[in-house]
Amino acid sequence: MSASINPPISGPGNGGMKALRKISVVPMITATYFMVAGGPYGLEDIVQKTGYTATLLILVITPLLWSLPTALMVSELATAIPDEGGFYVWVRRGMGRFWGFQESWLTLAGSIFEMALYPNLCIAYIGRFMPGLVAGHRGLFLGLGMIAFCTAWNFMGVRSVGEGSVWLNIALLIPFVALIIFALGSGRAGGAVAVPLRHVDLLGGVLIAMWNYMGWDNLSTIAGEVEAPQRTYSRAMFGAVILVVVSYLLPVSAVARTGIDPNSWTTGGWVDVAQIIGGKTLAVAIGIAGLIGAIGSFSALMLSFTRLPLVMAEDGYLPRVFTRIDRKGAPWVAILACAILWAICFPLGFERSLILDVLLTGLSILLEFWALVALRIREPELKRPFRVPGGTVGAIAIGVPPLALMIAAVVRNRAELVGSTNELALGIAIVAAGVGFYFLGRWIPRKNAA
């Protein structure tokens, strides 16, 4: 039975019961935006690999093949089974306990690499303008401070994080609105002319776009904390898809008109572009927006990932202490444990690696698509407020493009390294460890009971 945090919580001094405050559609859209995008950051390498025209085509085509199918799948499953734990519950119910465990394992193992990125991004953006502030151990303390801030924020509950994400989203996107206005009004920067790419890598650009369009299922884990989830999830999914696509397309389109050399784009290049187009003030604003994006993404993903230990504890995979929640509905033990784990791993400087993200996140998403089909077959009478069109064939068909893109990603990047370790080999080892931990967990209780 899945965990639920829907029951009323006693309010202090009111002599009665106080219902939990839940998240509504607009905060869900902005929280999903931070889980998926956190701003247009990360698109720089696509421009460098493919040029402006191809980048815009990739940013339109990739969500049709990757984001839209995932949004359809999430909309059906989240509205049919609006349980806390989201995708873990879907996979367990559709395919059994073994696959449900693997779904959570892939997500939590991947979070170690994912969540180490954002404190390091925070330090990088601060250091770009105030290098002395991050020199030596000061950068480490700033990163740990960011983790502590996001942890405290998550203790305040889902409503606080969701509503705060709305304001962070506005603060994040305002500098890019200014950049678009400056770019459209500037003409071709410095009389620049179109410069051919030194090296074209279309598939590499598509794979980076996949990477920037991942995370649509993350908000499903808080389904027990959502107002009217049967209708809210589908609205939030498609609203977030539109917001992400628009926030990617408009800045790139505007900068393309300036004639800035696409070969000069590098990771973090939005600050340099802003400097060329609007001067130092705009560059600083874009850098601050990057800091906001890092904080917003870390907080929103913490909201999602920390619900998994809660429901896994309900199912007996983790100690029961992880089921504890506070009066705001926050699973405080799970939040604290995850924060400590991520804080320990953050100084190791893990880079967000393409193949690990695609392998671990991609496999977990594929399990969700397979659960969609399995539930269509096993529970045809399940009430589905939103239904993927086309019957079972339609449910199967929407999983084909993501599968094809994932295979292409693995083949294309199978030789990438994390330090001296092959990323694909490391990813396979992580997947295999999940299988081992599942059977070890089943064996230990039997041994103890003997």
C-alpha cells in the first residue's frame, strides 16, 4: 500500500485538525520548469555543435519526440493513480515489486550525480563576478550553505516550495526578456557576418537537447500533496512543456539575429552573450539568473526525490523512520537524509554527465512507459481522467520515440569518461547494483527471521 500524507494534521493550539496545504496548477508548472530546465542554460553546446538554425529545429523537434510522449504518459498515470510516490507506485502496480524497486533505485542513484551539479553551478556563477568570494574553502561553504537553505525551504512543505518557485521563475526569466529585447534591437552585433561552424555534430546536439528536456515525471512523486490531481496534472504537464519550449526558443532566436559567432559559445556562454549585447549590467543579471536557476532546480528536485524514501519505507525497503512527516506534510527525515548524502557528494565535484543521465533517467522513464502499457492490459477498467489516445496501440506507440532516442544516446556516447572510468560501464554497474540490493533486501529479512 502506497504512502499517503493526505490525512489532516493537528494544528497547534487550535484544538482541532488542520488540513495540509496542497499545491495547485501554477506552482506545479513552475516547479516542473525548474525540474526540467531551470532556464535556457545548457543550450550553449547545442549552438556550438549545430549552429543557430539547426538548434532551433532541434529545440522544436526534440520535445515532440521526447517531452510530449512523456507528458502524455505522466498525465494518464498521474491522474489515474494520484498516489504519493508517483512513478514508483505506477511501475510497482503495473509490473511488480522488483521493477518498482528498480525505478526508485535508478532515480535515487542518479540523484547523486544530478544534485552535485547545482551547488557547483552556484559557486561558478558567483565566482564569475566575485572570484574572491569562492576562493579556497569559501566556495565549499557557499555550496553547503545553498544545500542548507534548500533543505530548510523544503521543511516548510510543498506549498511553500511551489509558490516560491513561481517568484523564482519570474526572477529567472526577466533578465532573458531583457536580453531578447536588447538582441532584437541591436541588429547584427558589431557588424558581424554569418560564420560557418568549424565542426557540425547534429546528433550530439540532439542528445544535449534530450538532456535539457528531461524531468517531466519528477513532480508525480508528490501526488498526495496536489489539489485535485485528477485534473491538475495534465494541465501542469502541458503548461510546463509550453513554458520550457518557449523559454528555450525565444532567447536563441533573438541572439541568432545578432550574428554572434556560434563557434564561440561555450558552457556558461549566456553571460558572455549578454555582455556583447547589453553590457556588464545585463551580463551580471544573466549570471544572477543562473544562480536563481540552480537554487530553484535543487529545491524543486529535492521536493521530488525525497518522497521516494518515504514510500519505500512504507513498502519495507527502508527503516520506518523515513515515513515520519512534520505538521506541514514534509517528510523531514527523508529530506534530512538526502540533504546529508548530497552534501557529502557535492565536494567530489561530479559533473553532470550525458550518458549517465540518459542511461539512468532514460531507463526509469522507459519503465514508466512499460507500466503504462501493463496497466492498460492488467487494469482496463481503471478510471483514467486523462487517457493517451489510440488505445493500447497508442500507449505502446508513444514510447517508441523515447526508446529510439535513448538507444541513439547510448550508442553515440558509449566511449565518454568520468575521470578515467567509462561512463557506460559505470552506468551498467549502477543498474546491476540495483538488482543486487533488491535481492539482498529480500534475503536479509528471511535470514533474520530464521
